[in-house]
Amino acid sequence: MKQRHHPNNSRVYPPRQSPASDDPSHVVCDHRLVMKEITKEQSLVTQLRAIVLPALQADERSELVAQMFHNILDCSSKAMAKLQLLHQSDDARDDGTHVDDKKRLRRIPDDSNKEDVKPHHKHKRRRFADSVSLETPVPHYDGRQWRKYGQKNINKEKHPRSYYRCTYRHEQDCKATKTVQQKDESIGSDYPVMYTVVYHGQHTCKGNNCSDSGTDDSETKTTLQSSSDSQQSSISGYCSDPFDHQRSLDGNKLVGKSEDVIAENNIYQACDMSAFASLEFDSWELDVLLRFGA
DNA sequence: TTTATTTGACCCGT
DNA sequence: ACGGGTCAAATAAA
């Protein structure tokens, strides 16, 4: 490694349409707005949980409170999952196109035989049939193991964009990738540096930490109690720092080091994980965060 | 020695 | 031609 890595950015996937028109596209905007609000709500609830639970005595009441927090987050996660389904079906209706660029729509041509025409091609250009973007102060802590494979300076962006693919890409042919880009400015002075994370493709791997749960909301039903001790004990023992912990989960050893700014906002690191709820974010992971935040 | 990251080059879609 | 996603050799770290 020659230099510190700065996963970066600003908004990668802006709202697709102006809400001004009354064509069907405004529905997509509504979805985005609602999803954004739910994400905020999840974040706030998670933060509140991190504050409240440690303050309670370890008794039945605290368990009840923990369960209630979990239920609230679970509801939000389900709502988010449903909205994403709606959002994706909107994309699917969009004449075979999807947004992956702030300036234009990328077409998805049917070039299934193109590769045969040009066998010398070193690599295929990935075509993103599905992607989910979110903003988070903890871009690497999503419970998956990622391996960085590229970084680029993006036109008109202050910070370079980092490219990650699933660690099990080769072993298990998992096609999932993600890009991380730091936003130019924070939402507010009391908020940490935010990153836009865009996930492409579904995880098909089954290896360590890589569940194959997909976005099925039924997968989020594990209880706080039952899900925590079994898995997290083997993980939380690695470190006491949220970023070290994240590194151990991610397998991206460097990424955490460059985020000193975020490290000053542990509460956000520890709590603002709810944005991943719709991305196969299991409760044990939230639980781990909770402990760090405590 | 193995594994992960960096980074310039390559490739493709627009 | 340009912008951005990916590759892969070189390099660093464990």
C-alpha cells in the first residue's frame, strides 16, 4: 500500500427525476423520499437504543425494551424492503434502462453475442441490473467481506471513488460489488462525514459472514437476544474499536485507517447501521454495533 | 509466503 | 473522445 485509502464521494445516484412533473416517475421520487425518511428514523432509533439500553439494569425490563427497539427496527426494515421492491419494479419498467451515472441513463443493450465477436476482450463491463445506494457514515461496516479492486477520481468529485467486490468472488463466483464515495460535505456540523455506498448485484456467496439471505425481510426476524451471543462472541473479541472491528469483518484492512474523522463520532459509527437493514443486515450485527456504542 | 491494496492501463458505453 | 468500471502487476502488510 502506498498511500492511505480514502473511500469517497458525493452523491452518485441522485434522484432520477424532478418531482415537478406529474408523470409516473414522480412515484419513484416519492419512494426515495420515503426511504430516506425511514433511513433517518432507523438511524435515530438505533442511536436511541444505544443510549437507552446501556443505561438500564440488566433485567427483564431491559430485555423488553431491547425487544421493542428490535421490533421497531424490524418494522422499518420491512417497510424499507417493500419500498425497495416497488422502487426496483419502477426501474424495471423504465424501458430497460437504469441510472448508474449522475449525468445519463445507461442502456442495457442485448449484447449477449458481442463477447463472442471480440474474444480478446480482457474483461467485460459490468452491467448493473440492480443497484441500491445509501448514505452512511460507516461505508464498510455492512457485515460483508469486501476486497478493494480499484479506486478512481471521478469527474467533478472532490474525493476518489473506491471499488470493492465480494471477497468470495473467485471462490464462489459471487458477483456482488459496491462503490464507496465520500460526500463532499456533511449534512450538518453535528454529523460525521458521510459516504455514498452503492451496492451492485446480489451476494451469492455462503462463506464467512456472507449469508445468502438476500433482501427477504423474513430474514430479519432473529431476536436480539438469540442472535447476539452465538455469533458475535467470535467477532467482538477481535478488538475494542469500532473501526478495527469493522476491519475484521470486512477484510479491508486499510479502509478504516483513513477515516479518523469518523472515528471521532463513535456514536454514529456504532449506530447508523440501520441503513443497511434492507441489505441483509442481520440483527446480530446491529447488536455488535450496539455494544461498541455502549 | 500469503493476502490485500495501490495504481496505471485497459476496456466499454455514451 | 471522454468518463467510469475493471484488470493485473507491483507493492505493502501480516
